[in-house]
Amino acid sequence: MNTADLGLPVDVPSTALFTDQYELTMLRAALKAGTAERRSVFEVFTRRLPNGRRYGVVAGTGRVLDAVANFRFDNGVLGFLRERQIVDEETLRWLADYRFSGDVWGYPEGEVYFPGSPIMRVEGTFAECVLLETVILSILNHDSAIAAAASRMASAAGDRPLIEMGARRTHELSAVAAARAAYVGGFATTSDLAAGFRYGIPTVGTSAHAFTLLHDRERDAFQAQVDTLGRGTTLLVDTYDVTEAVRTAVEVAGPELGAVRIDSGDLLLVAHRVRQQLDELGATGTKIIVTSDLDEYAIASLAAAPVDAYGVGTQLVTGSGHPTASMVYKLVARAESTDPKAPLVPVAKKSSGGKTSIGGRKWAARRLDAEGIAEAEVVGTGPVPAELADRQLLVQLIKGGEVIAREPLDIPRDRHIAARANLPLSATQLSRGEPVIPTEYVTGRSGS
């Protein structure tokens, strides 16, 4: 059974302290000023893609929904805030009853995005929305960065499957999130059992060099593994001499040996030699899996090699050089008063240094050319042009505080494959370049 995103609780009593202190001090001041209950609209977007990237990948949406549902100030959390005197008693009483009751819209998970795309829109009172800033950004920035790296690796790998194996290269909880994001981005399996348990991602794994070193002979290690896991297992063949190990592996398992794994050396050269040797030994169906600090560039360089699968760790869980998507969470509209019927007015930061933003609640649509390929990301305020009405990207995720858009993880994974296929072919190029389609802005009446 796929248990992905079924609303299971996170591994902490509450997500309420996954926040920055200034969000609580803003709340305290707004309560005192009488502005906390003003209807507000916050949006998540990025001003630019990481240097050289052609598109971004939305990932972590399902985790955001769980985080919002579990954003509760229980007695332990309230006690901590009281002891540190972070907020006053009035604010503590308000927090004790906190339940997000607003609406959240967003790009569906797995969709691609571009600079200025309103990836997520959070609507409610200022008080209830401002508290969610850090937890939403921490999830989306991390997961989207990993998914973007995974997508590039999947493009480079083509039809060859990718194994996520980076748990030992990052924080233990980040490892689970990274495995999930990698699956959305196109990876097939993970070595991390916590990710398999939490999200239903297929898990794989056989043995490391330590298992070979444990035994008196490499043959003994191979025999023990085959006796336990069967002839279809994967044997690690680069502990000592690769040529001798491959010969021994086929002698032990026979031509039915499932795969051999190469974890060091000149992978292009070694893969060719191993393929030739396996074929000469009659193991024509035995696959070759390569690991060893791979990234999208290394994977692309192995496209002509007789490789059947790739295992990726460090470069994946660190976003292949870009560990964050640099998303921000900005107030773009707010009511003129606390009256629920008060109209919204656009608001925006105006500053030098490229940190300006555009006010107003936004919609987004992707314009296609005659062949059905994306040609522009259109972002606007006010009425949606009729020709773009059926191309809108935002969907409702939370309505009146209730999550309405949880879905099994295979759905955003398939969605991403389709979204990437609808981009211009240059999107899959690994060379540095500008976003593969431009972002166009359409201004109009912001609406309420």
C-alpha cells in the first residue's frame, strides 16, 4: 500500500516552533495594534532560479499540508514561550487556540515553476498566516531544490533508473524529505527505510564493502550474500580487483546474477570492461549499477556506457550545488480594516538591490504554442484573460482550514514527468542558460 501523504503526523509533537521568533513578536504587536485580524494574502515565489538552471520543480507540498495541520501550540510549547518571555500572556492565550482557518492555493506538487511564479498563496487573517512563513519556506526551499537536482539527473539518465542513497550525507530528517523530493523529481527507489515507511517509496539495498572485508575471502562474502538473497542480488565488485571479482561473482551466482555494482575508478572505462567480461562469461543479462559521487554531469557523461542504473547520494541531497530554491513568503495584499468584507489593497516592498515585489493577489497560467509546448509563464492580477482560463496553474490545497488536496506520491511524480515533457527541449540541457520560458506580467484590478 502506498502511504504517501495520508496526513500522518510528523515526528515531533508540534510544528509550531519550526518558526522564527520575529513571527511571534509581529503577532504580539499586531494583536496590540488591532491589526492582527485583517484579511491578508501571502505568496511564495522566487525572484530568480539558481544560476544556470532552466526551470524549477515544486516539491514538498504534501509535507506543507501536514505541517499546517500539525501547527499547534500545546502546553509544552506554550510553557517554553512563557519561560523565555518571548510573548505576553495575551498572545499566549491567542496561540493556545491557534488553528489555521484560511485557504491555501498553490501549484500542484511536481509542476515546474519560473521566476515570479506564485508557487503558493496563503489567505486568512494576518495573524494566522504570518506564523506559517518559516515552516512553509523551509519545506518548499529544501524539497524543491532536491527535486530540481533530481529532475536534471533523471533527464540525463534517460530510461535508466536512479537510486537515491544520500541519507548518510545529510541530517537524518532531511534525508527522509530528500528521498521524497527525489522520487517526485524522477528517482525510482531509495535506500532510506524511513522514507519507505513514511511515504511508500520503493526501497533497495544489498551490501557494502564492509561485508566483503568481514570475510576471509571475497568468494565467501559473495556466497553468503547469494545464499541469503538469491542469484538475483547485486554484488559489489570493486573492493579489491574488479576483474577477479566479476569472475568470482559469476562463478558463485551463475549467469543468473542480477547485477554488479561499481563504486570507484574510471566508471566509463570500468563499465565497458565489466560489460565485456560479463558477456564473455555468459552473464549477458547481469546489469551494471554505478555509484561514486555522481551528479547530473557525471550521469550524462556515462550515457554511452553500458550502465543500467545509477546510485546518487551527496550531490542529490545537497541540490547538486544549489541546496535552496531561494523562495520567499511576502504579503501582497491586505484588507483596509478588520471587517471581513473590507476590500483588499495590494501591498509590496519597494527597495533597491533586486528585492522588490509585485503587489496584489495573483493568478498564473502557462501559455502554449501551436504544438502544445510551453512558451511563457503568465502571472497577473485581476481578471484572467479568456484564452488562458483553462491553463491556470494554481489549485486549492486547503479550504477553510481543511486540507482537501492530499494525494499519493506517485501522482506528483507522474505530474512532473508530464510537465517537463511540455517544456521546450532546451529545458533538459545541462549547459548554463536562462529560464527556458519567460515570465510575463499582466496587471489589472486586484480584486477582493
